Amino acid sequence: MQAITHYLKPEVWRTPQGCLIILAAAMPLSFATWMSLLNNFAVERAAFTGAEIGILQSLREIPGLLAVSALLLLFVMKERTLALFAMVLLGLGVALTGAFPSVIGLYATTVLMSFGFHYYETMQMSLTLQWVNKENAPKAMGRQISARSMTSLVAYALIWLVLEFLGLDYAWIYAIAGALTIAIVFFVIAAFPNYEGQEAQHKKMVLRKRYWLFYALTFMGGARRQIFIVFAGFMMVQKFGYDAATITLLYLVNHAISIWLAPKIGGYIAKWGERKALICEYLGLIAVFTGYALVQEAWIAAILYVIDHLFFAFAIAQKSYFQKIADPKDIASSSGVSFSINHIAAVVIPVLFGVFLWEQNSGWVFAAGAIMAVISLILALNVPSDPKPGNEVVLGKVSALPQPAE
């Protein structure tokens, strides 16, 4: 009780990190609901096949590809304001999803939701790297993932309960989830001041040769993510016959583990460094994707799905690696650029794999994922043990000193 009272004090939670954690917790109310119900809603209400789900997921990633366009909005609003505006778009898109149970309707609400989600994610990364120092950034990002998982856990538990016992329609679940996210946005506006970063940020696109390894890791991370988000979940429904309640239960397990594990992974990265964390991540993913390609038992697929989700917390290492090598004034611009790079493969892979590989043999999709993990491992081996300006890579250094900020 004493610990709870301590954290309820305004001087404890009303801080930049507190603001970031509350926003991180608000996002999954909408996005976790959308993800949890998507495959079943798409199949049951809109008669989706592998081709339609691939197209939808490619459309969902187009706003991510355009995330760099957020820089234009920074000329007329501050980063925190843009983050809150994006959260409203996310909530609105999700709230409307259940009202349009058709192929075109689901495509349209997905794009609206996705613009909000990706603009928010871009600003969340930028604000975290500006508001939190390098030593504490991995731990702070771990706490944000934990907060997301905690909210997701509550959301998935409630979804499972209403589906199993109340039979609430998809449209009502989507509407309630979106409205809750928007309500939290208004709370943040009222409760927190507009914190400023230590460095004025560039408001134009910045690409630097010495960041090339970060860009490459980001590109491969976007490709790997699609295998999990698009095809692993769809496999559970189409190949193994999981219903919406069972899929939600899997998400519950994933996030229950992440609440405890993500802060520990953040602490591990802060202590042992980004190189070791990335190598660990990609070795694990090679095994997971190979398992997906070969699995024939539903319970084994479920175990692989849970393990796969746990590796997402290791993405902290990519962001903290960039924070250590970057000019502080590049953070906002590079956050947008990195999200756009992350989504180059994300726009192409769902539709190509859905139309050409999945329809022939679903195992081929996951074999391609294993190959991507091998390429990522090779890149991770080039991350130095002590990354900093002038020591960005082991091999392929562009310059010994950082380029001057423009």
C-alpha cells in the first residue's frame, strides 16, 4: 500500500518519463484491440483470404513508410502535440472499424488508424531519446514496453471475457477501445506541461552516411516484424483454427510475460550493451522462424508465437545504439526517417508474400523470415561494443568523427 501511495504522488508520476509511460499505456487500448480481433473480424465479417489480408497489411504500413512526413507537421506544432494528435487519430480509426465490415471499409479505417499509430510511434521514440539520458534510455524504454503490456493484458482479458460470456459485438468492442484512448489523450493534455528537449531539433530530413548500420538494422527489423504481425497470427486462425477468444488468450500470455521481462531486458541492454542484445535476438529468431516453417501441431505453434513476441523487447537495443552514435539534434528527424526505412519492406512483404508465397506454401513465408534473421545477425556482428560518434561500426566506418550538424 505504501508503494502505491508513493507512485500516486504528483511529484513522482508528473514527470517526462511519467508522461511517456501513460501515453505508452494508452496506445494499446486501441491497437491491441484492433490486433486481437483483426483476423477473426476480417475472415468472419469481410470474407478475407490470404490475398486480402496481405493487401490490408501492406496498406497499414504505407503510413509508416510516410512517417518522415511528420517533419512537415513539426513546423506548425510541437512534438508532444503531434504525438497527442496522432493518438486521437489512432483511437478514431479503431472506434470506426467495427462500423464498416467490408473489404473497402476495413481498408479505409485501417489506413486512418495506421496514420495515428505510426505518427505516434515516431514521436514517442523521438521524445524518449530527447527527454531521457543515454544511461537510462534502455531502462525507460523497457518500462514503456512494460506499461504497454500491462494495458494490453487488461484489454485482452476484457476482450476475452466479453467474447466468451457477454457475446458483445465486434463493433461495440472497437468503439469502446477507441474512445478510451481518446479520453486518456485529454487527461495528458490537462495533467502534463509541454516538456522541452535539451537540443533544438532539425525540422528537415537528415540522412547521414555514418548512420548506415542503424538504417540497415531498421530495414531488416521492419521485414522481420511483418512475419510475426501478418502471417504468424493469420496462421493460427487459418491453419490451426484458433477462434478470437483463443487468439486473445495467446496475447494475454505474451503481455503477461512482457510486463515482467521488458524492464529486465532494458536493464540487460544498459549493462551489457547493444551488440550482445542484438546477437541474442537474431539467433533466437532464426530458431523461431525455422520452427514456424516446420510446425504441424497447434500447441507447438502457440509456444513459438509466445517466444517470438518476447524478442520484440530487444528492439530497444537498436534505438539506444542510435542514441549513442547520433548528433542530438538529429533525433527527431532520424526518428521519422527510421520509421520510413522500417516500413519499406513492410509495405511490400505482406502483399507479395500473401499473394505469391502463402497461397503456395505457408512454410515458405517463414523460411524467408529465417533468412532475414540470418542477414540481421550478420549486421549485428558489426555493432561495436562501445558505440559512440566516430565508433559507429566495427567494419565500414565512414568517418572517424561525426559530421557537423546542418
